[in-house]
Amino acid sequence: MTRTSIEGPDAAWFKSSYSGGNETECVETAFLDSGTSVRDSTRPHEGLLHVRSAAWTVFVDSLRGGQLS
């Protein structure tokens, strides 16, 4: 496995509003042309998860529908 770094103007990272109220539990997401990337904001340089847009949509819809908890 190789680590991937997404830098530059294409990476607009934002923190999830559901990540918790303190600085120790934050997830950041970036929407890119190639899909969606997710990383731990407390360790942004230690890697990320990158998925295709269709897979991210299924994941979020499953969360909203209560299928994942």
C-alpha cells in the first residue's frame, strides 16, 4: 500500500459536523473530480481513504437511512 497526498487547489478539506465537539475526534473530507477523500484531521499526513463518488453516495445514503450505525 502506498500513501497518497492530495495537495494544492483541488483539495478543499472540511471537517464533518458529526465528528465531535473537541479537537481529538475530527474527520475531514475533500470532494475531488476523482472521488471523495477522507482523513483524520489530527494526523492529516498519515494517509487517507479515497473512494469513487458513487461509493461515497451509497455510504452517506446508508448512514442517513439508518442502515449503518
